[in-house]
Amino acid sequence: MRIIAGTFRSRPLQAPLGLATRPTSDRLRETLFNVLAPRIEGARFLDLYAGSGAVGLEALSRGAVKVTCVERAAPALETLRANLRKLGTEETIRVRSGSVDEYLKQASDSWDVVFLDPPYDAEAEYAATLGALGGAAAGLLAVGAVVIAEHRRRKKLEDRYGKLARTRLLEQGDASLSFYQPVDSSSTE
């Protein structure tokens, strides 16, 4: 695993041991950031279920001005913090340990890009997190924000979660990326 492009290009990253955390592959991260390229420079980026921090670090490397990673699994947090130390970004990227649900209830920041990649075996997290971002936590999304969920290709997410509507679906290998944007709740899209 490595940083694909930007300031930290080609720098290697650690991945947590075991199967509890499944890092986003280099290839899928490259696809994700090719799509996000026009939005990343100067963006405020939230990485939920951050694992090793590879996605948040990629965003920082490509010009995001603010990155926060949320993770609760102790082995993943240890690896995430080791990756930040290795790249000298401990003071640049904020790490919030704890559940995504609790973070969304307490946060007050505004985000341009939100990426979420819950453990595949925690399927209920997709509906809960997307539902919160399309409902009670919708105020955390800046005007024009995008929310991206990485999921199994065979796991079909809803086209709509409250005020969030899917605008794009990319499939690559066994993984998919679903892109959502806030829409007017009175819209019939």
C-alpha cells in the first residue's frame, strides 16, 4: 500500500494486521481520486471508518486543506497513527477515536468530501451513516458536498438516504464506489 500521487507520492503505508480492517486498494483509491481530482485542492475531507488512514492521507497529499479520520478499532488506530508519524502529518490530520455514529452526533465542522468504508461485515453501518448524513447530520455537509461509500459490488446500496441521492456508481473488481450528493428534500429525483 502506498500514496498514489501528490506531495507524498509513492510513500509506503502500513496496513493493520488481520482481516478486521480491509484497506482500500491502491487501484480503487486511484480511481476514486481521479474522479475527485477537481474537488480535492483546498477541500475539507472527512474519512469515516478510516482504518490505516490511506484515503485521508491521499486526500492530504493531493491538496486537501483539512482532513479528519474517524476510527474506533484499536489495531487500526495504532496503524493510522504510525502512518501519520511516518509521514510527519500528526499535527495536520485530526484523528477521532470512537464510533462514527457518536462523531456525527457531536461534530460541528463542515465537509466538502466525506468518504466512508465500514467493515464489509458491518452492513448496517452503511444505512446508519448514509441515513445520518442525509438526515440529522446533513448540516455537516458543505454546499456542493459529495459523500462516497466504498462497498462490496454485490452489496446494493439505496439510491436515496434522506437528502442524499446517488449520482454515480463505479464498479471495479469486487468493490464499488457509490457517490451521493445532497438534494432538496422536496425534490422527486
